Amino acid sequence: MVRKQLSPDFLDPGHEWRRLFAEAWGTFLLVLVAAGGGVVAAKSGGAVTLGMIVVAPGLMVMAIIYFMGTVSGAHLNPAVTVAFALRRNFPWGRVPGYVVAQMLGGIAAALFLRVMFGTVGALGATVPGHGVSSTAALAMEVVLTAGLVNTILGTASGARNIGANGAIAVGGYIALAGLWAAPISGASMNPVRSLAPDLVRGDLGTAWIYVAGPVLGALIGVAFEWILRGKPTTSGAIAAQGSVGAGDSTQTSEQHED
């Protein structure tokens, strides 16, 4: 039996500003590293290798989960926020705020890179690899995101990525996916990571791939989670609504039979 607790602070609407700031700051750091790797590689003439570029975001996500996972859940990705909501671990009413905070953080990171380095390296944009069709890149993003969502839902505590299990599993998955799939699609798995550089550089030609792919992948990942672990319990759904008081919230959980 696995119990996934939701803390009173995570349900307290008075702390939502703190959670939104955490999502914006965390997404800023993620996009700064993920897009910045390509920018610095181009600026330095290849001193940053492809392996470094794809491992760095995984390590950054690992660090972010450790330092702010207990605050906002360290979603850092609209596809992840939607997946938690679909799984009934997170209230739909809080989804727009999280997505806006993530977008603001990602765009701020892309603007920072633009001010620092110009548009060198296409601002670290994710695009299909040489000779890779849009369809193939889309399929890769769908599959990679489904695996990411399963990793997150399987290790998260309610709607939060916290602790060693979540940090190592999620960060490791992001690095692993990038190591073998980056030459195909860029291994984005995150609409904000891709949209932010595209918006700032003014080129949305392939942006649809990196919005549709992660969203479809999130839907598939949630469906697979239902197959693997069953439907969420009623208590888990009540907790996600955020309608319980602080005195009751320590008793809410999502339970799965192993």
C-alpha cells in the first residue's frame, strides 16, 4: 500500500503566490539551462558537447525538485500540470495559474539569453533533426513525454515532485531521453521549453510539434497510469479540489494496491 499525502501548505490558497513564484523561477532555471546549452555551444565553438547539453537539464530538474518541490511541486511543465489534474491529484482551477507562471519563467529565460548572446544558436530552439520529418519528431515527443509522465506520476507525492525518489527518477529520465533522442526531436517534452525560445526569436514554424507532442504524451501517460495503478481514490480527488481544511488535509491521500 502506497500513501501519497498532500500537506496543508500545498492546499492553502493563501500560499498560491509562493507556489506560482516557485514555478516561474524553477521554469526560468530549467529553460536557461536547456536552451542555454545550445546557445553556449554555438557561442563557444563546440566547447559544450551534445552530451553536456542534454544531461544539464536533467541535473537542473533534479536540483529544482530538491529545493522547491515541497513548495509548488516542481511541475515546471504545462504537460505535467495537466497530467496531475487529469489524474485528479491537482485542482483544474489552479492549472491556468501554473501554466502562466511557467510561460513567464520560460520567456524570461529566453529573453535573458537573447540579451546576453543575441540569437546565436537559434536561442537553443528545439527543432526536428536533420532529415527527420515533422511526423517522426511529433511521434518521438509523444512517446518521450508519456514515459516522463509515467515516471513523474509513479514517484510523485500527490501532485508534488519531492524527495530523492522523484528528483533522481525524473532528472535521470530527462537526461536519458536526451542522450538518445535529442538528435531526432530535441527531446523537449515540455511546451514551455520549446515555445519560449521560438517566441523570442520570432520563429514558430515547428512550435506545434512541441505543443501537440507533450500534450498527447501526457494524455497517454495518464491513461497508462490508470492501467498500471488503477483509478484514483475518492480521497485523492477530494484532496485535489483543495476543499478540505488544514486540520483534515493530513488525512487525505491517494492509495494504490501493489
